Amino acid sequence: MRKTVIPVLLAISLSAYAQETKTADTAKTTKIEEVVVTSLGIKRQVRSLTYSSQQIGGDELTEVKTPNLLNSINGKVSNVQINKTNGGVGGSVRVVMRGDKSTRNSQPLYVIDGIPIINNTKGPNVDFFASMPDTGDVLSTINPEDIESINFLKGASAAALYGAAGGNGAVLIVTKKGKTGRSKLSYTTSLTLDRAYSLPELQYSYLQSIPYDHAAGQTGSQQSWGAKGASKDYLKDFLQTGTTWVNNLSFQSGNEKSNNFFSIGNTTNKGIIPTSVFDQYNINFRNSSKFLDDKLTLDANFMGSLQNSKNRLTPGSYYSPLVNLYWLPRGVDFDQFSGSNYAYQNNNRLLPAQNWWAIKPDGSFSVESQNPYWILYKNPVTTKNKNLYSAATLSYQINPWLSARVRGNYNYTTSDSQRNVAVYSLPVLLGGNDNGKIYKDVIESTSTYGDALLIGSPKITDDISLDFTVGGSINTQRYESSSLENNLLVIPNLFELNNLQWPGQNGNGVSYVIYRTKKQTQSVFASANLGYKKFLYLDLTFRNDWDSTLSGTGRISFDYESIGLNAILSEIFNISESINFWKVRASYAEVGNGLYSNLTAPNIYRYQVNAGTMITPNSSPVTNPEFSELFAKPELNKTFEAGTELKLLNNRLSFDFTYYNSVVSNQLLQAVEISSNLGFGTGRFDVNAGKIQNVGFESSLSYKVFAGSKFDWTTTINASANKNTIKELFPSRLQIPADKTFVLAGGGYNRLKVGGSFGDIYGSVFKRDGQGRIIVDADGVPLRDENQVQYLGNPNPKFILGFNNSFNIGKLGISFLIDGKFGGKVLGYTQAKNDQYGVSKATADARDNGGVSIPNAVYENGTPYTGLTDAEKYYSKVSGSIDEPYMYKATAVRLRQASISYTFGVNSKYMENATISLIGSNLFFFYKDAPFDPEQVSGVNPGGVGIDMFGMPITRSVGLSLKANF
């Protein structure tokens, strides 16, 4: 299907399901005949939609509040996988709908009131030596109290009219606005207590291998493979009870000509780690006014937020206070190093010096370890985020069936993070100089978007209806990042930019890189929806993008199309009265995913300067015309989906089921090593290749079990499954071995291989003989297979289930959500290092049992090994070099959230009602195999999923909330 297809469905593709009229603070569609407003403001009936979408009302987002609104979605929407980062409150969220599709980015497009915004991704990799934390994302800056609804358009057909930006689906956010004829003031507040639980299982019954002796100047060993003894659990005393206090005040008013909505909000968090704090301030204003006999409508919106955080957890070992407590040698008295004892005055330099067991009398370190309090007070990291969003829509009703709209928005975000490393920190962190060190990362991005639409619904005949949209848009994005590292401070511990020396070139501890990009996309699009007798609907869409990222590819534009058809069987056939509504639907779409900025520019424009040193690009695009199939291209997502919707028993029972099959080609494989000169040289090249398939289903079942005035019970089940397959990878012309893998950005553990799945984890394994038996050395210690890393498992769940229940007993409300992710494997690097240092409970149990039993093991000569291996020898070698034994089942079933509320009717002149609630989130697990939360990731990257690299402990939140309406 190419450009000859009839231009079509902007409105349908982008439906936001925001109801035109509703009686509660929710956007749930309860009657299939209701008129809905799409994300472009186009009124449509739910019955005419030809694709799957699922919506969450604003009240469901705020029932149990989380600072990042998307964390409230887990389990409530089918086939949407949400991974939070270990940045804690205000951290980024990784969202993938219908499986990973892209080596570039599988995150969906985010849209506010019909207009796209930019949500920057990336973040820290899975890195043992990471120095900076996750900084949060745009979604974390949005106040959940300002949201009317969120609609998830998971398929290509639904998001087709957003072009390349919507290749991974779209998340449509509809904000609140004032109501006509009503003035209202609302105040909401919630206070939750956060406690860490399900901590790593540690041992306190075996002491340091070589004991610490301060009087003798002996630091001892870092390992705890010493004698039997007793040691205090300092971790529980170190972690504190966190608090999260959220306040919001909103005003709304309106009349026939104008309505307004205004809100201010604040979130204050004290983390479970001492000195870790987070503050956020939000402001929102929206006005909608009518002019010229109500023919002209102006809708304007402004949202702003400020975030300040300190000492977010960094996913690495050097700057993690928790890791240095996990590995504290048993028998060392941490109390003499805690609190104000973490430092003392050095009389030589008159500066604070670190007090720690690992520091020798001469001031050198015996091992790479720091005092947790020194990290928090003398290696602090701060992040300051700002987000500004403004938008305006001008609509004019030309005649009863035709209207014109002009819209635009401006989105500005900035993130400024800085870590200060004081004198007397670990020398490897200071980089060879002793006046201190600064890390500073700044990200600034802007996006301007504008479009013009012509929307019509002309009357054709009584049986035939037509809705169409024609328009064009322009979107300009600017991005700038700077990353600074400098250990040449003139005045010690003065962490200011004007206190830095620059030698004219980069080196150990000296780096400064600035990266800027700009891209622009100009588009035309059209949509049409044809209906016949209100029981048969045909949707068609077309969009063409002129994208600046195509420069140098030989193309100037690309186009996308979709087609959808549905039939209302309950209208066509005489069906049982128990079936109120039955629709079947099918659609096909071709959408894409755009290129990176500057990707195709000649190498001369891709050089960077690092602190005065020219840096050559890591890879180059293929430019030989004979290999044009390897030129970078926008991804092409070909998706078919079919489904059905049913409403039965007077609309009390609703069922939605969708099957989909998507194949995404033209993957971008960056920095592929080409060792043979095939006609375009040797080295690392960016090539266009690869094909990824996702096949699966998603379903939602909702049943109003009881629907009385005194008792109401509604239960909802969301279920989905997805199978991901790498169909193709490296082109045959590159002469790359078929078993070669491609490493995903994000840490190096996740790879692609033909026949495998996106995100497969690769690592080191036991050495085995031809019968699969583990080979051990003379001491009974397993040997490592020295061949290349091998497949260990895939972290993505095979099946996702959400079970949501809400009860209303008079004025009492009870709700709870259980969700489970089943299948998959994850890697626990934290557990491996805890075992290696002898501080884990598993190592103590092994010592108590006389050693480690290794089933199905043989010596190198083939003789069976049935003895017990010395625990220290086993864990010191295996835990430091073999990943295989640290793979765990990713299956986890938890009580995600619960609440009990009571609403008081207030017979007052000024106050309508008040609701007080007992709330809780992440309360406990019904089942979990991994010694960490399998959902947590280090950053929002294609790779890094399923790897625990010293992540944040699991926290349980319990508290109270109050909502008062005036």
C-alpha cells in the first residue's frame, strides 16, 4: 500500500478516549454509544474505532499516588511493560508496549492534549564504575492531579498519523480543564512512610579474614572468610524510614463563554538513605474561551515544574553507600566511623579527612572502599530539573460540518547534575590529583510543534457517513548536552567551574564534551472514516514526512499508511439480548521510527572536541552506492492486528481481545566491526539491517459483580503475552559469522542474535563436558568456559497479568491491585559480589554445612566429583568470574497497591465533601525468586534490562491521604 491509498484517519489513529460528558473524575467509557473526543479534539463514537486502545482515568492515577505518574499504571493496562529506574522518587520510567521493537529506542511517543512532547531517554548504563545517577524524565515532572485521563495506543494503526515519532505507539495524556457553570476548589494531601524490605540476605556469623587492628595499624582484609563469631547488622540501622508528602491545590470555574483550571502542587521526599531528598513544585493553568458567537475557540495551557534532588542512588560500586555497607568486613565496628565520626580534621592541610577502616596510618587505602557517610557528605550528587510546557489551540467553526484548527506548543526541559569529590576520597576517584574533582552533566532540549487542520463531517446520505481530516505540521527539536569531568581544582574542595584548570587536552580525570543536534520534520497527513448504517466502518490514514535526518541517505521523505475495518455484529445480526454490543475489528499499518540526528552526516561533521582534543567518530556510515541497502533508513513497522469487543449483561460485563503481529525492519546496527574490505573499507560502520518480530495478544475483562446503591463491586483482569524473535540481523554481504551477536547500548550484557529475542542476556558459564556435567579442578572448584560469552536467558516476561478490584460499601471504598509478570530470567550481580566477599547468608550457610555441593560434576579426567567444595575457594572464584549461577527466575507476583477510603458528606455552605484514605503501594510479594526487584533497571536504554548492579532496595509505602472539595 503506497501513496495511491486514500489519505486518512488522523483523528482515529490518535483517539484519546476522553469523554465529552462524565459524572465522576474518570474517563472510563461505560456506554459504547457515548461520544468521545479524540486527541485532536475531533468528536467520535467509540463504536467507530478500528484498533485497540486502553484508557486510565485520572482518579486511578491518584488513588494511590506515586511521584512519577506512569508508576501508577503497572498492572492496569494490558501489554504495557513498565520498568522503574533505581533513581528513587522522581526517577525515569522505561515503558514498552507490545514488546521491544527497535535497537534505537522502543519508548512510545508522549502527547499532551493532542500535541507531541519530547521525553528524553538514556540514563546510566549497567556499570560497576558508574559515577552519575538517573536524572529523571519529563513524565516525572507532570503532576498526576492535573491529568484527566491517559490513553495507551499500543498498535501501529492507532498511532500511524504521528508518523516516525509514533512508531512504538503513543501515550495520550489529557489534562483537566474547568467545567461550565461550576466553581470548585479542591485540596489533596498524602503522607506515606517508605521502608526498605526484601534486602540482600547477609551473614553476621563469620568474621573478617584478616582482622582489623587499629592500634597495630592493620586494616585487615576486605573479605569476611574468617573465624566464627558475631557481628552487628549495621545496614538496618543505616537505612531510615523515608517520607513522601504530596500536596495539591486546584481551582476551576467556568461559564458558557470561558472556563479555567489552575493548580499548584508540591512533592517532598526524604529517602530511605540518609541525606537523600527530593523536592518538586508544579504549576498548571488552562483556559478555554469562545468568541464570535461561539464560532471561535481558544484553548491555552501552561505547565511548569521544578525538581531538586540530592544523593540519588548511583548504580555502581564506588559511589554507593549501600555497597560499602554490604561489604563491610564482619567484626569491624561501624559505629566508630558513623555519624560525625566519618571525618576528622587533617592538620597538614586543614581539611576534612576520611575516617575509615580501609585507610592505613600513612593515609593510603588498602582496598577500594569508602565510608558510606563520606560518600553522602563529601561525594554528594545533586540534580536540578526544569520543565516548561505551553500550548495553544485556535479553532473556528466554518459551517455546521466543517471547522479549521491551528495549534502549537513549546516544550523546554533542562537537567543539571553535579557530583563533588572531596580531597581524601579514594585515590582512583580523584584521578591522580589531590585537590578534589567535579563531575557535571547538563542536558537541555527544546521542541516546537505546530500544525493546521481542516476537519469535516459532511452529510452524504442517511446510511453513509464521512469524517475526514486534512492537515500539515512542522516539528523542530533541539538538543544539547555537556559532560564535564575535571580534577584540576586550584583551591581544594572549591567545587566551582571558575576554580578549574584546563591543560588544553583531555586526559586522566579531565574531560569536557559538548554535543548539539537539531532536527526538523515537516509533514502532511490526511484521514477518512467511512461509516455505513452505523454498523460498518472503514478507516484510512496517510502521512508523508520530510525529515532532516534523511540528509545524505539519497531520500528526502518517507510515507506511512494504515487501513482499518470494523463491524458491529450486534447491529447486523439478531443476537441474544444478553449481548448489548459486539464488535470485530482488523487493521493493517506501516509506520516507522526516525533516525538519530547527525547520524548520516559526513564524518567531518561528526568529529567532537574533548577538552581541546579532537575526537574521531566511533563509527562511520556506509557511503558506497554499491551497498545502498546498508544506508541508514527509518525503521519500517508492518503491523496487523485483529480483535473483538463485547459488552454483555446490561453492560456489566466487558471483554476486549486483540491479536497482533508486527515486523520491524531497517534496524540500525551501530559500530559493526568489518574486518574484510568489501568495497567500503574496514573498521566500524553503521549499517541498516535486521528484522524484529513481535507476536502476541492482549485482553481485558471487566465485570461489575454487584451494582447496587449500597454495595458495588467491580473486578478487572488484564492479561497479555508477547513473543519476540530476531528474524534477521547482519546482512550476508558483510560476511559476518551467523553466530555473531550485536551488543545493545546500556551495559554490554544484553545482545541480539538471529533466532533469539530482544534483550537476551549473555555471560560466562561453567565449563562442561560432552554430557553437560560441570568440570571442577583438583580442589573441586568449577572451571569457567573460556570460550565466548553464552546465552543465559531473557529478562522479558512471557505473560503479564493484572487483577484489579474495587468495592463501594455505602461511603466506604476498598480497592486493591495484584499484578504478576511470569517467565524470563534476570542476572543478580549484587548477589555475586556479596558471595565473593563472603558477606552473604549463602556463604555462611555453606560454611555451616561443611562446603558447597555441586551436583552432576566431574574432574577434568572424567571422574565423578561427589564431595563438598570449600566455601571460600568456591565463592572466591565462581562469584568473581562466572555469571551462570546468578541467573534467577524473573517471575514476580505482588500486591501492587491497596486503599481503604471513606467519604464524609459535609452539609456546609462552603464544603462539599471530604475523603480520607489509608493507602499502600508495593506492599509485598506473593512470589519472587530473585534477591532483588526484577522490574528495576539502571537507566532507560535498549539494553541493561534484567541486570541488578547494586540497585535500590525494594521499598514498601504506607500512609494516609485526604481530599477535600469546596
